[in-house]
Amino acid sequence: MAIYTIKCEIDSNSYGFYMFSYDYFKAAKKVSTIDFGKRINYPAYFLYCRALELIMKSILLATKKYKLRDLANKNIFGHNLLKGLNILEKENYGNEIIKLSDKERKTISDLNKWYKADEKKFEYYGVLKEIEAFSKKIEKKGKYPDLPSLDNIENIFNNFLNLRIVKYVSK
């Protein structure tokens, strides 16, 4: 795997988000090993999504082009993984730094349907009706529709984690 470089200025916000993202990632790896039987491991999905959100925000904060309040705004990023990925790509941090395959992009898109702020399906009890509606599909297909494997999510996070961020020094 290649290591790419972003020129930026490390500060406490970007570093804090980076460290929190890694903490959520480690927790997700641990929780993903728990056997939930036929049920979906919602805690692992949630933790992986939060790790992805925080590492994207860490990169954007480190570039100094975005402030924390901007990234917290649901119209700009909020908890929407696709909005975060779109910002990274717009700033050329997606295509030049992170090489995501079509499958990885689809993984983020599928996760976002469950994770984004107006859905929060990984967090709240209200999704049980939807889960019941899909239960027959799960039994037929052996997996929940639109949910990628946890291994795919881990690989995407590792792509972001392998960035080497260097301090930008202005002339």
C-alpha cells in the first residue's frame, strides 16, 4: 500500500479527531468479533462509521480550509459520510491521496444510508420495524440488503489511516 502525503498544519483539533477515529476503529475491530447469531452487529457498524467520519474530519481540519463548526454543520458534512467523501474529492484529497475503488465507494454509499444524521439506523431502536420488514430477505440471501461486510469497511479505514500528514510550512 502506498503512503501519500498531505501538506497541512497539525493542531489539537485535527490530532484529536485523528486519535478519536483510531480509538473508534480499535473498538469496532474488537466489537466486530462478537457473535450476534443471526442478528446484525449494529455496534460494530456504528463504530466503524464513526471512525470513518472522524478520520475524514481530521484530514479536513488539518488542511485549515475547514473549521470544526463547518464540519459539524449537517448542510456541509455533519454525520454524512458521502458529504465528507465529496469534500475530500473536491479538494483533491480523494483521488490523489486516497485511491478508493468503485466497490469501496459503494461501501461508503451503502453505509451512509444507515449512518447519516437523518437516518441514524445503527443507533436507534426505531429501526426494528424496518429490520422486521427485511427479515425474510435476510433469511433468503444470508445477509442484510445494502450492508457491506465489516472487512470492507476496515479496509477503507486503513486507507485513510495510512496517510502521512506532514506539517505545512509557509514561505
